[in-house]
Amino acid sequence: MIVKGQDAVFNVDTGGGIFQPICCARNISVVTNADLGETSTLGTGIWKTYKSLKMSFSLSAGGLVSFDMNYSIAELRQRQINGDSIAFQFLAHDKNGLQEQYTGNFIITSISTPASYNASVEYSMEGQGTGSLTVTQAAPSATNTIYYGLQATNATPTDFSKSITGDPAQAITINYGAQHTAQFFWMAHIAGPTAKTKWQDNNEPGNSGNIGGASDLYEVRTPIKISTIDYILYITRYATSFADPDSVKYF
């Protein structure tokens, strides 16, 4: 399956092993570099030969600044000031839920937040990897993988290409992104933790309600199967929209 840009997520460890996306990231990049040493000599011919000596990596991310969604730029800047080595996950999913994951640690080398009149404030961040970069290809861990999405109907979802990593026993915040038409919003976490009973529009806190009642915006379906594992699904009963950029907290 082809992996699209919107199906790639850059998460950082906010403390205690809880990973969270950087606010409104729109582009992310991980670059690996090899330091080479020449092995050719005057007697080995006209072509130079090399061997790899050391590996290193760097990363970058950029997007829109938001004060109330995901991990903020202010928090990242404080981590930069502290000189923290920050654990990260760079995840890419296909529509079957299979993922390629890069994990490691990095130190922030620069953060830029340029602003211009009558335009959204954007940010760019650069980081230098420290230590090894681990690459794995597998199905996402069921325990802390929280799936979400938007669709045109109230049917049980079949596209599980979007997910975040977090503790399903805690409040869950999903950044769905700005929407131009009403759609069905959904979120699913592994069965076991207590089901969520309330929701709130993060950009308009007065817009909130209960989950699971006959007249509530969200209904609950349990269990649904994702890769043979039981999940709890929360999905809106009708097409709706939230204050842009659409961000919903489930608790």
C-alpha cells in the first residue's frame, strides 16, 4: 500500500514515555548520513573506494503554531534551553495499518517561528540525532495505539491508517485538522480501559457533551476488530464539524 504524507506522524516523548504529536506538523523529515573513509591507494587504480566509518542522523519538522493542540512549540523551546535529549517516534502507516517506525533521541538545534501580517504563524525545527536510530516494520502495538479518522458515513471504519500513540486510560486528544464539510468523526482504543463518557471541542470548550446515550452526539460500539484485536469505537451519529482546526478531547 502507498503511504501518503497525512499518514506520517512525528511524536516526541513529553515525559514518562507518553508520546504526543508536535502541534500541527505539516512536514517532517529524517535524514541518515554515513561518514566515509577512503580505502583506495595509488596502486588500486583510477577509481576511489570507500568504507563506511560512522552513521548519524538529523531530523526536521515544520507546520502551524497552535497554543492548545498537541505538544506546543513553547514546550519544545524549553526542552531546547534545557539541552534535553528527546526521544521521538516517526511513524508512517498504510491503509492496512502496517507501519514503518523510526525511533531514537535528538537534541533540538534550532526552532524558528516567523510571523507575517494577516498570516498564520508557522514554525520550523531542526534537530541532531544522538545515539542510534532504530528502524522497525510491523503492525502497530495494540496497547497504546489509538486510531482515528473522518468518513462520509456512520458505518464501522475500515481504514485504520491514522493513529497516535498514548495511554488509552487517560484523556485522549485527537487533532483531525481543518474540515470544509460536515463528516463523521471517530476514534478507537483497545478494549480494557474504562470507556470514555464525555467529549469536548478543544477550540470551543463550551461545545461538549456526553458519549453513549441515545441522544448523544457520539455512540459507542464495542467490540470492533482491528487486526483480530478488540477495540472500543466512538463515532458520531451524524455528520458534523467542530471549530477549526477540528480538535476533540475524549475523557
